Amino acid sequence: MKIKFLGGARTVTGSCYLVATGEVKFLVDCGMFQGTKNIKELNYGVFDFDPKEIDFLLLTHAHIDHSGLIPKLVKQGFIGKVYCTSATVELCKIMLPDSGHIQEMEVERKNRKNSRAGKELLEPIYGVEDAKKALSHLSPVEYDQQIIITDAVSVAFRNAGHILGSAMIEVWLKDKGETVKIVFSGDLGDFNQPIIKDPVFISDADIVLIESTYGNKIRYNKEDKKRELLKVIQETMAQGGNLIIPAFAVERTQDLLYYLAQLEQEGYLKGISLFVDSPLAISATEIFCNSESYFDSDTLALANKTNECPFILPGLRFTRLAEESQSLNRIHGGAVIISASGMCDAGRIKHHLKHNLWRKECTILFVGYQAIGTLGQRILSGEKNITIHGEEITVKARITKIEGFSAHADKNTLVNWLKCFFKKPSQVFVTHGEEKNAEELARIIAEELGIKAIVPERLSEFNLREYILPKESLEVQSDFQRIIERVRVIKEELSAVIDVVEDKTQIERIYRQLAQLEQDLIGNKSEQVG
């Protein structure tokens, strides 16, 4: 039994893990690399394995850095099923063809230059038709159902709380009379995010792969993002400019609309023009509106109360057509424009940056992760001269970021999630993070939790048998200890929001009750041990 790290190793993007036994070979995720030119070049050429030999694929969620090379996989001979949640299937139906369209457009643009220069013409990684063909391989599964895929592999998808339909995956792997349980965290969401339900806790595992996008960061005032958003809007409108928000089409755009709808209901957006300028984001929002079973209790209550989709608000315009998008370039002030891609490397956002970056009265607001080397990261890091569509732009607009909108767990949440395993894993592999972030999280896991933690290199391979603990040596927590750990996690989450909610009375009362419960449980546990 072996696992090979093909992507998402010491980098955020390109998640792809190959698991192999004597009987079966399968992938977990098959994502596209994003960022610097050197990283993006890993998307081209042949895979580091034969796609024809892969029996099936487990997909954690629809984001392109996890799903984006599935069409290439099918194009090169993969014939198996891709297991994922129903919501992920629906999102992939719009995201993969959109990705294929982007590949075709980028290659067409490059080939115009190559043709004039007498250079060899390029082929896209895959096209729209390749993406559509890949969709036939998607096989929907539901949360919390254990599925036997082969005699050697069974799996269960659990809610990861990252985006609509995102999953962490439990894998039970049998080979030569031994069973190993691996947990793939996928992208782990934060607690108390809007729209979707919180991540679940897992009971046990021999081996855990955990993401580390924010493995070295603690984000404060996560509940204050609505007020921060309002502040940026008001300041930009006072200057007479436009607010341009690069946003991922899936989840981030809907998060923004959720809070903008609240601000509109509270009367703060009068006279402001609101636009979502991304066909993909518009289609994704339609999927969200029809996915109430994935909503958390607050969002579901809001939808039931208004009998409307919670992401639609009066005055909001969706600009799907190219002519509608182009007309936004003539708006010189008073507009909030949400557009993709979130890292500014493709899509209509580049046109909005071109027309607004040079204007000091405008604001560019980042609300998501910016991979190293992307246009978004370069702007956010302070570069003053940016080239867009061959034209050099001097950056004069205000550049800012709201951290709280990230759909990724921070360092504390990641560590707390691991603490709540009933049985301590024997090994953790820290993935999906820039090197310094992953190394920091690995250090904390080793020092604070006493679990061996490795940050694997890309293409490194590990024998899983080395990490199977004898069953009698597993550290099994008592029911009391398990409950105590979960109470502590909830207490920490409540503590983080006490200072930013308007009505503290109820939340402080719940916090005191939890603190008392924790002490009672510890005392009860001590009496039992005594």
C-alpha cells in the first residue's frame, strides 16, 4: 500500500494523490496548478502515471485546483468513475466546461502571436468538448454513507464546510489481510461561515492528510466582515469611485451577495449600483439557490422567511452577455462590481482592473487567497506597474483585503479539528499550503499533539503499512475526554465572537455554561479514574 503526492505538496494548487495497492489504483483529486509560470507548466505534458491504469477517482470538491485536470485525465485514457457529492457534480457541470473554454481562448491568443512570429502553434490542455466528455464519469454520492467501491476500498464523504458540496473523505483500504484508514481533509472550512453547514469531526484514522492554506495564520474578528465590507463600500463611494471585487465564482461570490443582501435590507446601499459580472458566478448562484439541503440553519431560516433565494437582492444586476459586461467599463463611479477570476489571472476581472486600477478614487478589494505569481498576488503585494492585455497600467487605486471571507480554516481551527479525533492518528501529512505555512502547521501538530507530521515533496511516495498502529496500542479517549475536547472547541469559537456581536448577553451566558460543563466533566472524569 503506497501513496504518492503528485500535487498540492509544498504548494496550494494542483491537489492530486495516487493511492495504490496490489489490487487497485485510484486518485484523490486531480487539480490544476495555478500561480507562477513554472508551476502552471506542470499542467502540460503527460501525467506521472498511466491514466488507463487508474480504477476510479475520489473528488473532494469542485474548485479547479482540485478538479481542473479531470478532463485531461479522461482525454489521456481514464475510463473509471469520479465519485463526489451531488452538489459537486452540479458545480463541475459549469466549472469544467468554463475551464476548457479558458484553455482554448488562452491558446488562441498565444497562437496569434506565435503565428506572426513563425513559431510552433500550441494545443490547449483540453477544450470544452473534452470537459463535457469528462462529466459523464461523475458519479454522485451523499454525505455520511459508507460506500463499498471494490473489495479492497470503501469510502465515506463527510461535510468539510468549505464550499457547497465540499467533502473530507474517509478511506478504508484493505490489502493482504491488513486494513488502513486514511482521512483526506480536502479543503477544510472554518466554523460559523455563512450559507453552508460547519465541518464535521472524524472519529479515528491511521493516517490523515490535512490542508494548510492558512496553517501559520490566526484570523481574528471573523464575524466582523460585514462591517468591514460596508466600510470599504462607503469609503469608495465617498471618493466617487468604483469598488472592484475579484471573487471566486463559487462560494465567495455567494458569500458576498449574502452580506450585501443584509446591508441592502438595512438601508446602507441606496443609490449604489451592484453587478455580478461573471457568467460562471451567475450559473453558480443559480445552483446555490436550488441547494437548500446544504444550507446551514440561519440561511435556511432566511430563505423560508423571505421565500426567496438569499443571494438575490433588489437592484442587483447579473451581466451574462459580453456586451453587458463591456458597458460596465463606461461607469466611472458609484458601482460595486464582483467579477472572476478570484486570482485575476483570467476572465472579465482583467477588463475591470484595466479600467479602474489607474484611478485613485477606486478600490480593489481582495476577499480570497492569492497564489504566488498570480496577477492578484502581484497587485496585493504592492506592485505599482501591471501589464494587462499587453498594456502597462500604473496602480493608483486603493488596494485592500478582508481576511475574514476566506473559506479555509485557520491554524487554530485546523489544530482543533485534529484534537477531536477519538483515536490519535499515527501519521499526518501536511498538504495544500505554501512551504512555510505547511512547515509551521507540521511543527505545531508534532509539538502540541504529539503526532508525527511530514510535509511531503511533490512526487514523494510513502509506504502506508509503516503507519498502521497495532489496534491494542491505539490511544482511545474516553467518552468524557471526547466530550471535553469538543466543548473546548466550541468555547474557543464563542470566545472569538463575543467582542464583535452587538448583543453579548446570550452568547456570554452560553459561554459560562460551557465553561461550567467543562469543569464538571473534568471533575467527573477524575472521580472515575480515582
